[in-house]
Amino acid sequence: MNIRLVILISLVVVTSATVYWLHFYSEQPDQTVQSLWLDNLGEQGGSVDEIEVVNSTGTVFKAHQKKEKWLATHLDPRLGFPVDKDALAALMMSLSQAKVVERKTANPEYYHRLGVEEITKQDAQSTRLLLKGGKHSWRVIIGNEASNGLGTYVRTAGNKTSLLVDQTFNLPSGPTDWLSKRILPFTKEDVVKVVVRYRDNQPVQFVKGPGPEEVTWQLTDLQDNEKLIYPGVISQTVADLTSLKYDSVIPYVENQWEEERLIGDITFTLADHSQVFAYMTQANDQGSHKVWFSMPDNPSWVSDWVFLLSEFTTKSYMTGRTDIVKPAESGDD
């Protein structure tokens, strides 16, 4: 009798434990077999021709593909600015390869812990991403990276359940982050002559001649009592002038530009004898200079925009004679 009682009690304990275990784990996030988060993006990703990135501050980036060229339209809907295609391709790759590691909370009250709350919420940390292509569209919320750096919390718009996926996503945080950095339609190698005029300084003129790189560029009126600061100083200056490392960009509006105070200009002469003119304004309250390029010989979309450059970047636009030469010492060749 005692043995039967012991057996019965043991069965009750085991059964209760099993029921508790099943109930407990049914309330926990699912430890899922890894499956693709956006399972049809891999097949349909090639059709994507629109993208929009929005956070709590507003639209950070918006672009569409037209004639196989991606153009950003968030700065001005009438104009298109070339997109950094490498950044866009990297995002599409991460999205199409993202696999679900774990299901997380479906309670909106806890979304903020993962950064997957709606962007309309005050102090929202999330970013909303919209992709469109053909008859397909994807609207997702990108949240915080996992504390171990091995994934990101996400949520598909319209689905309450948040997820942890195994990818991280490099998203633009500012309006110029995903704009192309290759701007000018010519390179240093295309230029044969440069004239720099800054304020009331005597203009400096560089010309390209034959020979090794360090002596290819020459100052047209180098005097006998002068020498270059170092052999490649002119070549480096021309390289800086043609690289155009801008901080921001705004649409060119003729009547607004005419009100700007210009303090310098540069004339580039190219190998085909065409010319490009760059005009620089005095610094604004933030210390930035505006630069606009006029290309009458070969019209370009670049002339539709004004570029804002930092004071450090514009040093080459302020080049004077003393930045290039120094007095020659006795015995110098």
C-alpha cells in the first residue's frame, strides 16, 4: 500500500513538473530555427527602385532608381543627387541575408527597450525603412543593436512581435551620409592648368608639364630667388582642389547666390580646353564656406548644387603664393 502511494505521488509530481515546464517555456521567446526575416526580399530585391529612411527627426534619406541610376530626392524633390551605391547595396545585402535568431516581446510597452517603437513616439530610437519595387513593398522598423554586437532588434510594420536578427544595418544618420562623394566630372589627371584667386592676393597659376609626378606641376612665374616649399606641393594642392570633400549640400538658387559675398574663385582648364569655374563665399556663422561650380563648356548636374565645405577643407581654395614658395637660400639649385 505504501509502495502504491509512493508511485502515485511520484507520477503526480512528474506530471505537474511537465505541465509547468510546458507552460513556462510557452511564455518565453521562441528559440526558433534560423529562418530568413524578409524571406521574399532575396528574390525580389532586384526590383527595388524606391527607398525611404525615416527617424524621429524626419526623413533622413529618400531615393529612387531612374534609368538604372539611383538619385536622392530628400534634399529637393525636383532635383536628384547621385547616391552612394555601395552603401545602398550593403544595406540590401544585410536585409536579404538577415535571419531570425529569436522572437522577442510583442508588448508595445516594452518596445523602447529594444528600440523598435514607432518613430512617432517621443524620443524614439527606432528607424523606419520603406522599400518599394514593382508590386512588392517592405516596411520595417530597425531598432538597437544587440548588446553583444552580433545582431539587431527589428520589427515588421503591422506585426507586433519584435525579433532579434543576426545582421547589423548601416543606416544614414544625416542627409548627406549616403550621397555620392564622387562629384566633379573630371579628375586631377584631366586638368592641365589651374588659376587660384583669393581675396586681393596675387593670383597663382599652375600648369602641367611633362615629367615625373613631383615635377609635373609648375608655378608659371617662379622667380630665381624662390623655391617650392617641397617638390610635390603643387601636385598635392591640385589633388585637394579636385577631390571636393564637402560637409553638406543645398540646391543652387541663382538670386540667392547673387546675394552671397564671394572671396575667391578658381579656374580649371581641362585637357580638351574646356574650363570649369569654382566660386567660394566667405564663411557663414558656422565657419562653412559655400562653393558653386559653373560649367558653361560642359553643362553638368553639379551646377544645380552648392557645396558647403569646412574651413579646413577650403584651405586649398585660399592658396596664396606663400603657401607654395619660400625664399631660395644661397647654394640652392
